[in-house]
Amino acid sequence: MQPVDGSKHLPATRPLLPSLQLHSLLRCLLLCGFAVLTLAARAQTVPAAIEGALPPEFTLSQEPPQEIVEDLPNFPPIDLTTEPEDLWQRVRNGFAMPNLDSPLVVEREAWYLNRPEMLKRLLASSHRYIYYIVQELEKRGMPTELALLPLVESAYNPMAYSRARASGLWQFIPSTGKSYRLEQTWWLDQRRDIVASTGAALDYLQTIYEMHGDWQLALASYNWGEHAVARAIAKNQAKGLPTDYISLTMPGETRYYVPKLQAIKNIVANPKLFGLNIDALPNKPYFDAVGRPADMDVTLAAKLAETPLAEFKALNPSYNRPVMLAKKGSPLLLPADKVQIFLANLESYEQQEKPLSNWTTYKMKKGEKLASVAARVHMTLIDLRQINGITNRTKIGTGTTLLVPGKGANLQAVNLPLTPRDLPKQKAVKGKKGKKVAAKTKVAKKPVKGKKKVTIPAGKKHQD
């Protein structure tokens, strides 16, 4: 039977595909074998060619490669992406000033190392304030060595005064403080204000750095005055001499100023090298700022914050009187863990409609003496004079307004700081920021004096 399409039947045959696959496989094997033989031949001829092209003193070793192990010192890794737990390490990470290489630095290092306990107390004195200062430096992109500067200036004591009338952590004299908008009134002195004085000091340091383009010269200017440093540079330029810090002629205090900071930096950078163990500081805020609704007594604010009075004053050292005036831009500083406690206690206190200040004013009558006023308000004459800044030169009489305690006032707050005009004047050469350079001396404790005629209407600031 023929097929329907009319074609003839073909004999049955085996499929051709397996034979084609075998042929292709054999061809691939031959090609691969040829490639392997070619590469082997080249591997034997290339080293000989290279070796022939090298100078006689160089030969290629036929031995297998060996691992080279270098005996490098084991430096601990520094992770700059994670904040360290120790604030001192954060300070070290931000060091950016050129180091000063001078025998005076070695001398200052030896001086500090011979007094290890004093040095540890000095570094520990920064614990309330240094976190805030480091944070402000980092915001401005400034080297963190400057966080060590208050150690040189004031031993991190915001109540420090020099006989040259410099005050606060950063030791501003009155004129420079006013130039940098630090308020100095009968009520307060912002040269002692932690936040305000730090902002002013960093502004000033940035200005003098931009003037000189050199941190060592900027620091010399901070101590001696920028114009004095400029004159010293001009003298050296006229003589064809170098104008770096080491080469300038300057007063002895300024000559040792940068070496002191460099010595402290070296010790903080590697205390173990100097055989010291610096106590770690928590890398977290020590204080926080909070506003207040009205004038408030110092003692009441400390009580509402459940904070010891001495600790409260250490964070709010700018106030000259036992009453803190409520004003914009002058918040209270409280330990960070006490802010919510203060706010809750303040709300509860105000709900009881109690006054936030128990101090008031008293106007002297005709023929009245201070002693009789003190007796009337149940104060000692010394306390009355101290609170009102009355000295032997102060003119008082009929109509003079005095700040006196009302019912419930706490006299613990009358232990107030000496103001610059309370300190003895002396003649000295011009120094840091235009101030007079003079040795710092201890001042005996005495009632605060130093105010011209006091006429302070209730609730009104009295300017110097």
C-alpha cells in the first residue's frame, strides 16, 4: 500500500544525532589539549626570556613564593564612626593643632608630672563643663585642644578672678567681655556664664586665628593681645627674621602660655606614656538648659531642682545677687537628670500661688543708717553691705534703694562672688585681650564690696 501522498516507503535508519555529538566532543578535546600544551611551552620559555633581559645581579627564583610577616607594633584601632564612651578619647580624636617642639614644653610636662595628684584634680575639675565645650568646638570645626585652654586660664573654675580683672572660665577682662556682648551689671556678670562666655571665647579665638592663620600665634594673641602679637610679627619681618611663635619676642607669661597647653595636650593624648591614669569622663551632657517664668531666688531654684546649692551655683555662677532676674537668653543650667524634676516641682509650686522670690527693695528714710536698716530686716550689717555691693566709697543716704530679704528669704545665697572692682588694682603691662598681665593671687574671703551709689527700683536692672 502506497502512502496517501504517493511517496514511496523508505527503509528504516538509525538517527544521526549521536554520531554528530561524538564528533563535536572529540574536536573540543583536541583543541583543549593543544591549548594546554601551548601554555606549558610558553611557561617554560617566558621566564628564560625575562631572565635574559634582567641585569646579571637579578635572577628569578624557581622556589615557591613565601609569606612575608612584618613585626609591626600592635596599635589599637580607632573607630571614628562610633562615639567613644570616654569623653577624653573624644577630645583626643579631635586634636588638630600643630605640635610645639620646645624645651619649655618638656619643662612644663615635668612640672605637672611632679605633681600627679594636683594634675588629676585639675583634669577632674573640668567634668561639669568640658562636654559642652567639646560639643561647641565640633560644631564650629575647631580643634579640641581648645577644650583644654580653661585648664591653663582658670583651672576650669568659673569663679576665678585675676588681679588684672579677668573673670570666668575663659578669663575675659571687662572691656573685651563687652566687645563680645557679655553683659556685666549689678545683677550678673556673663563672663562667668558657662554658655555665654564659651560662645564669646570661641568667637574671639576664631577671629584671631583668621587674623594670623596660625593657632600658636592665635593663642599668643589670646594671652598677650592680638595687636601686641601683630607688632612683634612686624618687627621680625622688618629684620628679616622668622615670624612663628618661637621666633617672636614676647613677655615671659606668653612665652610659657602655649608650652603649658602643649604639655597638657601631650599628657592627655597618652597618659600611660607618662605613667598616669586619667579618670574617664562620661561622654554625655552634664547639664541642660531650662527657662524660668519670672524672677527667682537662687535657693528656691536649687530646691526645686533637688540639687545642692553649691552644685547649682557651680552651673549658674554668673549671678551677683540672691535673686535671678528672668530675661530672654539667660536660662538656668541644671544637671541633665534634674531638669524634669525641676519642671514638675516648679509646676506644683506655682499651683500653690507661692512667690518665686522672697527678696524685695527698701528705700532709706531721712537720717536712717545702714545698721538700723540691717536690724529692721533681721540681717547683719556685713550681709546687707555684701548683698548690695556697698563699699566705704559708696554714697548712701535718703532715698537709696536697697535689696533686702522678705519673709521666707534664705540668706544662704548671700555668699556671692567678688566682682572685679572688689579686687586691688595694680600697675602692669598690657596683656591678654588688652588686659593687664599680672600674676594671679589668692584673695582672702571677705564681704563683697564694689558698687557705686545703689539706686535699684524693684525689678529693674542697674547697669555698671
